[in-house]
Amino acid sequence: MKLSSWHKIVVYILLIGFSIYFLFPFIWIVLTALKSEAEVHQYPITFFPSEFRFENFVNAWKAQPFGLYFMNSVTITVLTTLGQIISCSLIAYGFARYDFKFKNGLFILLLATMMIPWDVTMIPLYMQFNLFGWINTLKPLIVPAFFGSAYYVFLLRQFLMNVPKDLEHAAKIDGANDFQIYSRIFVPIMKAPLTLIAVLNMLSVWNDYLGPLIFLQDRMKYTLALGLASFKGVHELQILPIMAITIIMIIPPVIAFLYAQKYIVEGISGAIK
Amino acid sequence: MEHAVKPHKRVRRWDKWTPYLFISPWIIGILLFTVGPLIFSLIMSFFDWPVTSSPKFIGLGNYTKMFTEDPQFYKSLLITLKFALFYVPLSLVTSLILAMLISQSVRGVKFFRTIFYLPAVVSGVAVSIIWGWIFNTKYGILNYALFLLGIEGPKWLIDPNSAIITIVIASAWGVGTMMLIFYTNIKSIPPDLYESASIDGAGPIRQFTHVTLPLITPTIFFNLITSTISALQQLTLVLLLTNGGPLKSTYFYGLFVYNNAFKHHKLGYASANAWFMFIIILLLTALIFKSSNAWVFYENEVKKERKKGGKKK
């Protein structure tokens, strides 16, 4: 369809207008992070830094054990992603490719669990992890990922429902057992949806604040998100390090998103189809 | 299962269990991390459950206390509903407008799609820091810009009258996911529908109200439910931006529950609070579902309508 030129102009004006809301805050913290301490607290506000102080990032990194927090975040993110990929692909495969008793009932239960508010289960979970001796370790943040997550299972299952049934039959005739069919035939097929859930999981785990806030007390165990929030809580006025660490924290999710953008745009609608 | 040829019986018995083996991680997980805690939390809600001494059964005590003795309960509930009332329509309309914009076939539109989605991948901690700095009343760029325009900006997060709106603006920054869900739906609408509409003389606005809007009602419905649920549970941003202040004007329900549990250590009471919100969410969802018959059109219905319309001609 050909668009009239006034139509195009209106579209561009709106696109650019909204971009200010979505993009400017990012630009502004980068500009802030590169200023000098005096310039940040200067009025009237200067837009561009008089000189770009990249050493702000180095100083900020040293202000707290942010390297350690960063590594804790990486550990949790990598292990949960691994756990989700293994568990969700197995579970989704079971739901999508077999018929069994109570299947529909169980699947509805799976969907229903997505609606449970987080604060209903958080208190018993805290007590349970306390009983296990897991409080103040990374385990409460990692282990549950190895038992699947309803939303990811749902996305994978929707994908697997559309794979023709003949695949298993051919493999079965060749003498492959069920697990081999799953691991050798279906796991490679699932590459796109698995990439999607890997990225979605990385984003949500890397960005999580409440989980670490509740389960971790020892500073040495903090994640980057929690470490930054607690640093800001104590040093409210140290704008420069706060901004610098914020930028560092944002970079990994942004890279992950840019890398997997195609999968996200195509896959996220699986939620309603 | 009455097949003529019965192969090895032992193998077949195993076969029956194969699917359960595949979903077993989920079954264990849901018992351990979802259903178990859910039931336990319901039980706790009937107890006075302090951390230091042993729990005491008090029946509906927590619930009656919540409804009759705790004014903060109603205040927090009202604040959260107010937030949802602002946030849900705003985020729905914004994400729909954005989705329409990035569905236009103009150059560079993918670049804008990336920009609009970007904030959705950022942590709540970062969002709070970024917007806290922009809304800063002393050194914030927003009020400075307003000042240059000759307007005296509000005190945003410091003023009880504007704090909720400020949190709404910061929350709406992450509408990218909703936008993408709308977008993929809009993209899947067959172009010939628009063509026939434009032959009938419909301009862009009529095309939107008569073609796009009816066809995306299931998606509006989906986004309405998810955004309502997430608005009612908002906690991270409040915790970080205002921690309930100023003057408890942003003491959201989520914060009320969180503080009762982890600050005041009233575990039984907090469980009752959480269950109340759970029931509210279930009721609201049921209500939206029930209303959906009236305004959600599924594709086969629309096709029927079109056929009817065609006959009239």
C-alpha cells in the first residue's frame, strides 16, 4: 500500500516524538556519568560534559566490590539459563508430543500457576529455603530454574505442537528410544524458541531485584542489581558512580536483546496464539 | 489399546510412564516451589505467626484485623487501585499507538521498533535510578527544561500529589513487550482487508476503527489482563523510587505486604494480605473474562460478519 506523504510526515513526527521518551533517558545518564562531580551539581544544567571523564567508570567500579557482584550475577544468569533450557525443553516435549492421562488438566494447572502473585508464595518459600539452609546462598535463585518455568514451557510447547508427527515415527522405526528422539531430533529443531527463552530468562534473572533482596544478606553474595541498589541507598548523593554502574549493568541485557531481537519479535506473540 | 500384536509387555508398561518422566521436573517443581508454598501460605494466614515465638491459631483473626482494625490496608489498596487506574489505560493506549506506528511501511521503522522496546530489557533498579535522576527536583533535566519554557515543574516524587503519577510515567517506559504483542497481531492482519476498506472509501482512521481494532480485540483482552495483574503487584519501582513516601502516598499494596512480612515479621498477617490480593486478582480476571464475550471478537466471528455485510450489498 502506498502511503500519502502527509501520512508519512505524521508517522515520522510521532515516531520521533516517542523516541524522546524512550531514548532520551539513556542518553541523559550517559552524559551525566561522564561529567565531573562539580558539573553534575551545577545550575543551570549543562547538557554536554565540558570534558568526557571516562575514568568515572573505573572509579565507580572500585567504590564497591562491583566486580564480585557482577560475577555473582553472571553465575546465577548462566546456571538458571542452562537449567531452564534443559528442564523446559523436556517438559514442553512431554506435553506437546505425547498423550497421557490428566494431560489437559495438568496443562491447565501449568497455565494457572502463571497467575499466582509472587507475594503469596514468597513467605513460605523464604521459610522453606531457610529450612534447607539456603538463605544467604545463591541456591534459591538458581535451583528452581532446573524445574522449569510455566511461561517458557508454554512458549516451547506451542512451537512443538506445530511440528509434524511423522518425525517421531520415522525415528522410532530406526530404533531410537524416546530420549534419543528428544535429544537428537527435537532439541536441534527447537533452536529458535530455545534461544528466545534463554534470552528472556537472562533478562529477567539479570534484572531481578526482589529475589536477591530477600534471599541474600551477605554483601559478598550480592548481585549487581542488589549491589547497585544498596550502594545508592547508602550513598544517595554520589551521582557519578551510581550512573556509571547503572550503565555497566544495562549493557549486557541490551547486547543480548540486540543479538536476539529477531527471536523476541517473532516469538513473543506465541503467548497468545 | 486392543492391538492384535502385543510386543514385549515390559517395554509397554514403561512406555506408559515416558511422558510423565519428561514432565517430572515440572511436577516436582510445582509441588516444591508453587503448590506447596501456596497451601502453606493459606494455612499461615489463619495463624499469628511471629518469627521469634511459636505460631498460634487465630482463625479468621488476621482477616478481621485487616478489614476492621488496619486503616493502612484500605489506604494501600486504594493507592494501588489508583495506580492501576492510571497505568493500565495509559500503557494499553500507548503500546497500541506505538504498535500502529511501527507497523507503518516507512523507512527506518525497525530502528524505532528497537528504540521503543529497549527500556523493557532494563532492570527495575536501573529504571528507578534513571527516572529518579530525571525527576530530581534540584538537578533534574525535566524541571530545568520546563523552567526554560517558563513553567514551574511539580516536585514529582517529593510531592504526595504527584508521586503516583511520577511512578506511572516511569513504569510506562517498559511498555515494549505489550507493544510487540500488539505489533505481531497487527502485522498478521491480511492486507486485502485494508485494500477493500480503502476501495470503500475508508481513510486511515476509519480503517483503524473498522478493520484493525475489531481484529485485535483478543490481544487487547490479553494485554488488559496481564497489565492489570502486573499493576496490582507493582513493588520493585516503589521500593526503589519512594519506599512508600512521601507521607505514605505511594505505600502500595505490594509494599504493605512486603513490609508486614519482612520488616514487621508478621508472617501470618502478611499471608492473609497476600491471599486477599490473590483473590482480588482472580475476581478481576474472571470479570474481564466474562466481559470479553461482549467486546472480544474472534476471527471466525469476524469472517461471518463480513459475509453478512457482503450480502447486504
